[in-house]
Amino acid sequence: GDDVDFATIGGAAPVGLCGSALIDAAAELLRTGIVISQGMFMPAESLPDELPGALKERLVERDGNPAFVLAPTDATHTGVPVLLLQQDIRELQLATAAIRAGIAIVLRGAGIELADLRRVLVAGAFGNYIRCGNAQRIGLLPHALDESRIFFVGNTSLAGAKLAAVSRRARRRGEELARQTEHVDLSQDPNFQNEYVEAMFFPEPE
């Protein structure tokens, strides 16, 4: 659109930025060209000409660093604007790079390519609020994989514990899977640092 639109869980006025909102905001800023793949805000004078004026006006400075206004003062619960800071983008890059590097190392260790994956299962309650396309745009989920292969499966550890508690068959299956599972210690992998550095930039637009 021509401006920022947001919604909160429960419909209350926003007070800050949660993890899933950070993913969404970063993905949209990458799409508009306000943030580039290196993770930096574009200077105001270098913003794309076709960028709507309402979005340009949201690019401000906070303590000498660029920031983007997601929710202005009059739209928040606290009367303090919700800003996306350069440091927020940098921390998102660090976390995303670690996940991307881990995926690359695990795939290499298994001797398979990304295209060979039939399904990617994203567990945990956090996944319930992630928009798949936005997570792929920033590289948190494999951006080269068709979205139809990515599934959000909720709190699998709790579901598995319940099954194991009430079903002997499920418990035996769990024990069988545990014996087949290989633990990969990324901190001991000699390639991790190189993969991590290479994954630091956001994916280029396709």
C-alpha cells in the first residue's frame, strides 16, 4: 500500500514491537527499498522516486541514527511512538544468519540440497504468528523453497509429551526416532563462522 497499516493481537493499541512484527516490518522495508540487503536504511535522498510520500515521511532520526516510525505517538498505548531502529535490523540479521548457517551445515552434513526437502516443519508457538512469505524474504526460512513445502506445526514438544504419556505405541515411536537422530554441534563445526558471515546479508529480491 501507500502507507503502513498494522494490527495487534486482541486489537489493543500497540506498545512495542514483537518478534513476528519485526519480521513483517523488515520484509516490507526490504520490498520497498527503504532497507537494503546489507541491512541499512537508505538515506532519505536516495530513496526510490516511486516510494509513496507517506512512507518517506516515516523515515526519521533517533539519536543520530535512522529509524522508521511504525506507529506514531497518537496511535500507541503509551503515547510514545513505536520505532524500528537500525539496531533492531542488525539484531535480526544476526539471528537470521545463525539460523541460515545452521540449515546450510545440516543439509551439507546430510548430503542433500535444499530442493530435496519435501517438508520444512516450523515448531513452537512463535510460528503461529509468522507470515511465511515475510520470513522467507528476510531469509529466516529458506527463501528458495516453495511456500507450499513449509508447515507451521505448533508446540510439538508438548504434543509429543502428551502422546508419549498416554500411548505406548507413540512412546516406542519417539524412542525409535531419538535413536535415529544425530546431534549437530554448530559451535564445533569449522565451517560455521564462514557460513554465518555469508548469511549475514538479507537475500536479494528475486
